[in-house]
Amino acid sequence: MKQWSGGLSSIEAQARLARDGPNEIAPIRPRPLLDLLRKFWEPIPWLLEGTILLALLTHRSKDAVAVAFLLLFNVLLAFVQERRAQRALDLLRARIVVHAKVLRDGLWGKLASRELVADDLVRLVVGDVVPADISIDDGDLQIDRSALTGESIPEEVAAGQCVYAGSTVTRGDATGHVIATAERTKFGKTAGLMRDIHTMGSVQRLVLGIVRSLAIAGALIVLGVSAFAFSQHVARSEIVVFALVVLLAAIPVALPAAFTLATALGALELSRSGVLVTHLTAMEDAASMDVLCSDKTGTLTQNAIRVDRTTPYAPYSEAELLRFASATCDVAGQDPIDIAILAAAPSTLADALHVERLIPFDPRTKSAQAFVRFADGSRAILAKGAPSSLGIAFPSVEALAANGDRAIGVTIARNALTVAVGAIGLADPPRPDAAELVAAIARRGVEVRMITGDAPETALHVAAEIGIPSLSVDASVFPDQKLQIVQREQAKGRIVGMTGDGINDAPSLRAANVGIAVSNATDVAKAAASIILTRPGLDGVLAAIDTSRRIYQRMLTYVVAKIVKYFEIVFVSSVGFFALRHFVLSPTLMVALLILNDFATLSIATDRVAPSRGFDAWHVGRLVAAAAALAIFTASSIVAFILYQSRHASLDLAQTRGLTFFAMVGVGQIALLALREREAIFHEPPSRFLLGAVGFAIFAAAAMALFGVLMPPLPPIVVGESILFVLFVGIVLLAIKLPIYSAFGIGRERKAPPSP
């Protein structure tokens, strides 16, 4: 029989690692061609493809080619940006490491699961993700295999049986040896512990909401204009041109790519602050978060637990209290409380006490047990845990809690009689930056709630030190109650963030809108979370809030500007027809307009903007209404300018269409700068990339107008006056945007909404 007393040696383990390879599943090989083809089978491409079909059916092959070019341009753009974003996320996910407790060279320690090899001796405790296929040598476990099989009923595993990679330990502890790694595991899921990243769900809902609103408004206008056009005996081909222009204007072709690029860049930015984003949709939810439920230990406190004071009860001494408590500690489990007690416990009683069986800490019972035999042959059951869970009075607990200590009770049971040995006070002082961070998060309109299993006295003592009101403290909370608290806040209509570190936190992390695994979290908690902190404290949460709100502001700029452009196109085309009896935009120029606008749109993802001071949320109805109000000014200005120039400069219809194109490109670009913040434009200066993209789009449109690309050339004086007109529109937009934003309720929120 193989000897496991010291585990493998480092030299032997390295040899096996070189022979068998790392304990990870090879990534799925990308299929670029298939991924590219799938881009043609999505809602926005469907609209463009329908437009192409309509143009072909009406024998407008030139327009069909132009729209096909727009379709190909945006498909390639989305494909390239999502590939870049996915590569960035793959790099971030590679930093999320599953660890295992391994015996090497006779010492227990933590190793990355990818370094495991066959015959490694591994310790499994509550909260662990099974890192490989393991044969249990000693101990009993309850295993949750739902992530692998979908079966929600836990499975009991005893010595001689196997547990498989990807399972989670929900109860018990055991030691076993690795029998298979990587592709050789039964389920081959070690590298897939994190959920697949789905970035398009919420974005598609937003896109479809915008398209639906614009389509309804556009359909009414098209019907009205078409009816009038028929009454005026306008050719059907002209009416089809108008319908094509309106249809193209309603399609936010660059929105998915812009969202993906903005959130991916935000995730990379956060990684430099020690924050790993595993679900890009969490970036959107973090912008709207208005309550953060935070654990105390290790998040608001230093997690530098030490024995601060002891209160043994006669006839037991302090040495006996600490020694009995240490007997219930699991050395291999690396639990911070166990480590603190073991460090303080004397070794003088070691020879008089033999542990026959150990039941490590169970978060459901909040206790650990040890079955021991004394030197005289008598046996007893020692227990350590939260005093309230041990069923015996501990008179010194209140004094310890009042001092801010976390109280741990110790009992001994002999001959069916259980008595209290004493209480141990563990000190875990608040982090030096906790009060400042709590205040900073509160200033952003987010309520910080403390949720802890500690006694109310301890929780309130720490909360008072860091500035959390007593009404925002939930103490003596059991694991299942954390999920209830999250659901209770969500039922009030709030967007909930939740921090956690253990397997008992996994359900609440998954249920929260923004699940945040803290730096010392178990692998199960990391798998359930959408954001993972790699540094202690809440500094990463603050960074996530600010970054997500910057992303929201950037995307708000795009959405508002897009809707403004849509109403501009519909209004200018309709009013221009009534005034000139011709439509002032052709589908070909419309495609060129969309391409230039999309080029500048993506540059918004790099813009420097200030995060809002309160929660943010998408309200499509409000955005459409506010944008329509802004478009009344911009579209009226464009129509007035076009009518003036067509008469003053004696422009023909083709030149008028070219002037319309140039004016709309210029106004669209200047609107990006004017609308880019919900305060003054220079609160944060625009990024150089945004300024460059806007300048390029205006320069390209001016060059097309001067040299007659896709249009007859315009007189230089008309081009110059057009540029001055664009600057004038931008200045006026700065003056009117704030009152309009305020009127439609999309200004900066300064505090979270009151709870119902």
C-alpha cells in the first residue's frame, strides 16, 4: 500500500507535471469563420438585410450595394471588437485561480489547481471546489454535483469512493489522493468553473427597445408623408427612397460593438485596480447599484485575527481552554480562526489529549467538534463555535462583544453532560481605510449594509467605528438568511450588490445583481460571483462603481446622439419634402452618413467622463423623449440652413442633398461633444481619440462635399459657412441640454431612491 504520510516530493511532482501537463482543460479552439457568419444572423443585420431586399425588389441596385457595404462594414466591426474583447476577458479569467490544499514535502500548503498531479495528497473541506478526480482515503463528505449533472440532491461520499472535478464540498472533510487530472478527469470541467460570459442579453434588450420606439415613431411619420406624397402624385420610387432612409436611420448598427468595446475596456481598466470582471453585464448593473450588502470579516476588517482575551470558567484554566479549542481546529483547512487559536494554544497539554475524530467547522451549525481521548483513557466531545449555537450560556460573551471582540465558545461533553469551558475573544480590528471607503460609497448614493454572523454587540461596535448606521446592520445571520436579505432588497426594486467569501455565500452572490467575491473567497464563491476582488477591502468595489458609471455615461452619449440623429433624419426628410417636393437624402448618402457616424461612435468608449454621483439605469422612454426634444432644435436648424443655402447659393437638388449630408454629419459629430456629459462639457476634457475621430468625420465629409464624392461638389463658401453653422449648433446644444435632461429625468441622481 502506498505511503501518504508526507505526500509527494516537489521533485517528483515537477516530473509528473512535465510528463502529464498542467491540470487544466485545453481551451476551445476559436472558429473565426463560423463566428463571423453568425454575425449575419442577429436582429440588427436582419433589419439591414431586409432593407437590401426592399431595395432590390424596387430595382434600386445601387442603393442595395450601398446598404450591403454598410452591413459588411458593421459585421466586420462587431466581429473584430468582440474578438478583442474576448481575448481581454480570457486574460482576466486566467488570473482567477482555483486553489487546492496539498501535502508536499511533508508540509500542508495551498497550490494552484493547475499544478496538481496524479497521487498528490489533497485535503477537502467545506467550501472547496474539487480540483481533480480524487479517491477519498479518509473522512466523509457531502458533495454538490449540480454544476456537473444538474442534480440538486447532495451526494454522500465516504472513504474508498471518488469525488470528481467541479463538484463542491457542502459538508464534512476528507483527505484523498488525485487519480486523474485535466482531460483525464471524468467530467473535464476544472477550467470551466466560471459561468460562460454572456454580454449581449441586456444590450440586445436595450437595442430592441430603442428600435421598437424609433420604429413606431418612424412608421407613423412614413405613413403620413407617404399619404401626402401619393396625393401629390409623387413617384413610388421616391417614396421607397424615403422609406429606405427612415429604415436605415432606425437601426443602431454600432450599439452592440460600442457596448462590448466599452465594457471590455472598462474590465481591463478595473484589472489594474485588482478587480476581475467575469460577467460583462455586471458592469451595467454596478452603475445602477444602490445598496451594497457587505460581510464584516476580511472586508470591513483586517482579517488579521488574533486571540485578544480569554475567559475560562472554573474549574478550567486558560491553558485548558485554548488547548481544548485547538483540538477542534483543522490544521489542513487553513481557516483564519483556527490558525489564530492554534498560534495561541500552549503545547503543554498535547500529550494528555488525543483527537480520535474531527468534524471541522460547519457554517450551518456554526460549530466544530472533536472526539478526544485523555491520557487516563476517558473520552469526551469538545465543541467550538458561536456561543449562540452551542446551546449553553456563556456569561462573558457580552463583555467580549462590547469590547469589539468576536466571541468563540468552547464546551466539553462527558457522560451526556455538556458544560462550558470558557469563551475566547478574537480581535479583528477595522481596516484603516474602511471608514473612508464606506463614506465614499455612500456619497455615490449607495447604502452600505453590514451582514455578519457575529453577535449584534460585536457587529454594532465595528459598524460604529466605520460609520455604518445601526439600522443598516444585520447580525447573527445564518447562511440561508443572506439570500433572504438580498431577495428582500430586490423586492423593493433596489439593485443589490453582495460581497461574500464562502460556500454559504454562493446563493446570495448568484442572486445579487452584482455578486462580488472578496480577496480571500473560496473557489465556490468566486465561481458564483460576477466580480472578483484580488485585494483586501472595498476599494475595488468603489473602483467598479466609478468605472461602470463612466461606461454608462459614454453609452448614454451614444444612445442620445443616435436617437437625436434618427429624429433629425426623419424630420429633415419629411419637412424637406414638403418644402422642395423632393426628398433631401438618398440611401447612398444615408449609408455614408451612418458609416462616418459609427466610426466616431466607437471612439466614445475611450472618452474621459466623470462618473455620476448616484445610481444609473436605462429608461428608454425618457431617453427617446429627451432626444426628440433636442432633435427639434437640431433638425429645425438643419432644415432652415438647407433652405437658405439652396436659394441663396442657387443649389440644385443633387447639391442640396450633398449639403444635407454634410450638415447632418457635422451636427452629429458636434452633438457627440456637446452631449457627452450631463454637466458642462469641460468637466472632464474629451479624449484625444474622440476628438480625433470627430475631426476626421467632419474633415472627410467636407472633403466629399468639396471634391464631389458621391455628390456634386459644393462651393467652398458654402462648405465654410456649413462649418460655422455646425459650431453654432454645438454651442446652443450646450445651453439647452441641461434643462431638457432635467425635464425628462435623466440628469445626475445625487442619492439612491428611498426604500418603499
